[in-house]
Amino acid sequence: MERRGRKDRRQGAVAFISLALALGSALAPTFTYAALGREAESTDVDQKMLHARKGVRPGAEFTVHELTLPSGTVVREFIGPDGRVFAVAWRGPTLPDLKQIFGDDNLQAFLSTPPEERSARKSRTVRGQDLVVHSTGSARFFTGFAYKPSLKPRAVREEDIR
């Protein structure tokens, strides 16, 4: 009888732990990304997740949220008149977390699309229907940009996204 009681207690403990883990997973906050195509307020998420200092520069056609990472890399997030992030650009000694600034779907599109061109400078350019990315990097210097053509204001040129 003693053995049976221990077994019941163990099964009860296992059931309790399983329930706690399941509830914890269901109720845990999910991490969100600012990413291309999201609302301007989501740039605050990037600031927090990237541990960056943030500055905002309003302009006639768009507003730039500039994030300075602890590494010195600067990430610029371009907000259109509709209040959505239509482009991002980066420049500095380290590559920023592309999953954070692109979002899962855009990062997967970038990685799965064959590059338009590749050079000895470790450059990659992808021009998809709804995503354009150019990224270049070498030892201690990375630069690039990405934008969604469907969200980019007409007056904004690709050269403006830097």
C-alpha cells in the first residue's frame, strides 16, 4: 500500500508540473518584432530588444527612428505617412539582429530568395516582389538596407534609404 501511495504522488507531481509548463507556455508573453510593415510604435520594441538609444528625425516624406546599438552600429527605421515601417537601414561594426528588424517572414524571404548578385565583398542583393534587400559586410564593417516596395512612398527613392 505504501508503494502505491508514492506512485500516486509521483504521478500527481508529474501531472502538476506538466500542467504548469503548459500554462506557462500559453501565458508567457510572446516576443514581437518591429520589423518591416509593422506600426511605428513597434520601433520601441526594437529599442528595448536591441538595448539601443533612440532618436527621432521627422521629415517631409517620412520619419526616421534612429537606434544606436551598444556596439556602435546605427539602425534607421523609416516610417511612412501611414505610420508603418516601410524600410530599415544599418551601418556599423556589427551586423544587427536581422530577425528583430526584418521580422520572421521577411527574413525567411530574404534567406530563401536567390541573390541577384554576389561579389568578393560579401555582398548580397535580393529584389523580390514585396521585399528588396542589399547587405554588405566585411571585418568590422556592415551596411545594408531593406524595404517593402508596396509600402514605400512614391517620392522616396532607394538612395534615400540609407
